[in-house]
Amino acid sequence: MINKKVADILYEIADLLELQGVAFKPRAYTRAARNIESLKEDLAEYYDGDRLQDIEGVGKAIEDKIIEMIETGKLEYLDKLYEETPKGLIDVMRVPDIGPKKARKLYDELGVEDLEGLREKAEKGEISKLKGFGDRTEEKILRGIGMLEAVSGRHLMHEMIPLAHEMIQYVRDHADRIETCGSLRRWQETIGDIDILATGDTEVIMDALVGFPHVEEVLARGETKTSVRLIGGIQADIRVVDSESFGAALQYFTGSKEHNVRLRQHAIDSGYKLNEYGLFDKDSQEKVAGETEEAIYETMGMAWIPPELREDHGEIDAALEGRLPDLVTTDDIKGDLQMHSDWSDGRNTMEEMVREAENRGYEYIAITDHSQGLTIANGLTANDLEERMEEIEHVRQNTDVRILNGIEVDIKKDGSLDMDSHVLEEMDIVLGAVHSNFAMDASTQTSRIKEAFSTGLIDIFAHPTGRKIGEREPYALNMNEIISAAVDHGVALEINASPVRLDLDSLDARQAMEAGAKISIGTDAHGIQHLDFMKYGVGVARRAWLECEDVINTYHYEGLMKFLEGRKNG
Ligand code: DGT
Ligand code: CA
Ligand code: CA
Ligand code: ZN
């Protein structure tokens, strides 16, 4: 379905027009976007049948734009809007809780043109005095600016991984060896640029790279390194090295910088010198390793360190002492414990989700539609759940995948749950989550969640901090207390694998594991293609040093049941 993609672009147009102070048009785009989003049928079908104008709110002008998007994958009008809108104002619009209307107002009334200007006005306390800004405290705005600055110029995993893979596929036949390195190979949560390392004929490789269809500009082409700008302003660096140095270069350009600094120091302490060409004996200057990464680590007396651990968070000592974790892999994953069907706000039927789970070789999935209180996500009542159960029974007849009858129940403001306990007791699996009242202080928010845990009804606490990368800050929370309450009540904490969430992050997940909490990696899929987000969640889990026993959805069905039942009886 392309509906969501097209709708998102129409919303984007509406925002930019609003920001420019254009009247009426933004509402037309918003209306069309909303109607397209709620279509049951794929927009491509309307296009094929020449019926786009049958959609409410879609007139000739919007129809033309949809056609252009479908036929070319691009939209010139959007590029033009971006070109003519000052970049600083767009940044201001993206600050949480501000948006296009308020950004425009800040520009008109206070002359705010960029984040720096916004920060200045916030620090002077001039914003809360503006009409309509009462509850948007300066403190919150300042935090939002900080969050935006932290992700500025950085990209989410799901934009970068497919693009990097496509690029490697494209160049592969022209190179002897080719690998990604940098933050992408370490599965960092956000990525600054793509780094690729290859061996082979430099000219041939660079020529191939420059011909990659998504290259928009060649920024620099040198003997050993070429930098290009790809679609979406993404930058990629490709380096070609001699095969005798490939391992050393791979090690160096994988980073992180902090890991490399520590490793080089260890090399010196052990009588070596390490750089991107190889590992050398300090006295004889003789090269002792360089062709493979493994040999570099092993020559220095340690096991090869998986890239996800290379952050100078204790991995070098662990490698020296032979106690590196046996990290969880995507192949270990036996099922997915968070997804939504078209019973709530998912785009696919349960049947379709199950087929996709079969394709992935899963043993089980949990269908976890939203509960009644979450009306914007079409949450389910007890009655709906009963009806949904009939469909589950039906789908179960035609599959070997075990379907867990689940729910993502809303944790209300006071920590009570949004469904009767006797309904929840009947479910195979219950995820609890916070979807509103984010703005509590840390101790109130923590008590609210602990209260929910103490009902004994929650199996998994979903997206524990509520953050959305570059969009929404985590709510204030005492993570230590949440983790120990999770251990006490046997509640598993989720690593939400949706690339905008990645929540818990790797630091919190590691802390949880060390405290003895169990983790569930769930995609929170709202459509079949999202089941593929699992790899991003596994990336976080690996960065958190997790092994199979820490992650409940690496267990076989019986093991998972034992965990869930043990929890209920415990
Ligand atoms: P990113 O792109 O910001 O997400 O993060 P990285 O880690 O990919 O950083 P990037 O692309 O600047 O450089 C790739 C790797 O190259 C980095 O992880 C370590 C290595 N590297 C680059 N510059 C330096 C440096 O000045 N010192 C050291 N030790 N290593 C460097
Ligand atoms: Ca990079
Ligand atoms: Ca780079
Ligand atoms: Zn949720």
C-alpha cells in the first residue's frame, strides 16, 4: 500500500504551506491526506482505474501530484516548497509541540527565524507570554531544541540500511570484497553517513559507484576515497584499500572512535602499533596482522569483538578475559510479540499477518491490538475482543504458527488498566503501555507504571519510555525503579523495534538485563512489511549485550508459555 506514503507527503505539503502563511490550501491538503489514509483500498487501484478524483477532497491539482508520485516516485512541487522555505523555520516547526502554525506565529510576532532565535526567546521567557502558548513552557521548548540538535543531520536506520544495501549490490560485481563499516555496521540507532570499504580496481569501483542511480552529487573523488550525496541529503563515503590491509581498514573505519582509541592504547601497551594499514610489531616494524579483523584482535590476545559492542563500554576487557556475550541474532527469534491487525489501527488482516509470519519462519506471533480507551487507534472493547477471537480461531485452522490472543492495554493516568481484569485474565498475552499523559514528573510517572505492574496482569511493558527519535522526548521516568519493579513482578520490558522508537535503547536494555529483567523484542507492526523491523530491535539487543536467555521471544513456544504462566502463578 502506498496510501500512507502519499498521505505523509500531502501532510508535509500542508505543513510547509502553513509555515509560509498561505491561506486555505493547507486545509485542502490535510483533508485529502486524511481521506487517503483511511481508504481501505490501495491508492494504486484508484490510479489504475483512473478513479483518483473519486476520493473525497482530491481535485485536479492533488490528483496530478498523486500521479506524479506514483509514476516517478518524486514530487517536484515538494522540492520547490522546500527550496523556497527557509531551513531555519522548518527546524522551528519540528520542535515538539510547535508545528507549522505556531512556528509561523513565532516568526510573525517575535521574529524567530531558526532554532538559535527560538532558544534566545525561550531563555528570555518571551514565548509563554504569546497568546496560545500558555502551556508550552520555555523549559519544554529548550529540551525539544536539544533533542532536534542531537539528531540534526542524522538519519534513521530504516532509511539507511536498505539504501546502503542497494548501493553495495550495485557495486558488488565490480569489487573483490565490499563491506559496510562505520555506525551502520555497529547498528547505532541513528546514522550520520554511510561508510563502505572495498578492495579491487579503484577506478572501476569508483566509476561504478558514481553511476549508482541514487547518487545526486559527487562531493569529492580521490585516489582512495569518494564521497557522494544520495537522495534525501544522505552522504556516503566509499574507500578502496589493498587486500592486505582490508581487515585493518575495516576495523579502523568501523569505529567507534572511542573503541579505536582504547584498542590502539592496548596495542601500544602490548608492544604493537595499530593503524588502518595493519598491526605492526613496535620494535621490528614488521606487519603481524592486517588482512582480517579476526587476526588483529587475536594477535593482541583477545577474541574478535562484534561491531555492535565496539563503544568502549567494557568490551575490550571482556574480550581479553574471554567473557564476551554470545549475542542474540535475528535467526534466534522465534516470533513477534507486538503487532496490530485491521481490528485496530493495523493495515492488514490477521490472516495476512500470519502468512507473513510463516514466510519468516516464526513459531508464534501475538496479535496485540489497542484497547478501547485509545479511540484514535480504533481500540477494541471486550465485545470486539470476543468477535476477534472467532477470527483467531478461524485463522488458527490454517496455519502452524501459534497465534497468541493479545492486547496492548492502555495504562491510564492513575495506573489502572483500560480493560476489566477478568477480560485481561482471559488473554494469552497482555502488553501494557503509556499512550497519554506524558507530561508528568518522574516520580508520578514512575508510580503510575509501577501501579500498573502491581495488577499482575501485564506480561510485557511496551515501548517503556515513549520516545520517538527526533520527534518526541522520552517521558520523565526513574528507570532504575521501573527495572526493579519489572524484575519483582516478572514483567518483561520491550525493545520496540520500530526504527523511530527503538525503545528501550541499548543502554537501558543493558541495565535491565544486568538487573535480571527479561526483554521482549517486538516490531509493533501496523502492516506486514513492518515485521521486517525485527532486525533493528535485534541490533539494539546486541548493542545491549543480550543473549538468547535474556530475550523471551527467542524461546520456543513451550518456553515462552512457561515464562508467561510462571509469571501468572508467581
Ligand atoms: P556516524 O557516521 O556519525 O553515524 O558515525 P561513524 O562512527 O560512522 O563515524 P564516521 O563516519 O565519522 O567515521 C567512520 C569511522 O571511522 C569511525 O567510527 C571511526 C573512524 N574514524 C573516523 N575519523 C576518526 C578519527 O578522527 N579518529 C579515529 N580514531 N577514528 C576515526
Ligand atoms: Ca558513518
Ligand atoms: Ca563517514
Ligand atoms: Zn503502543
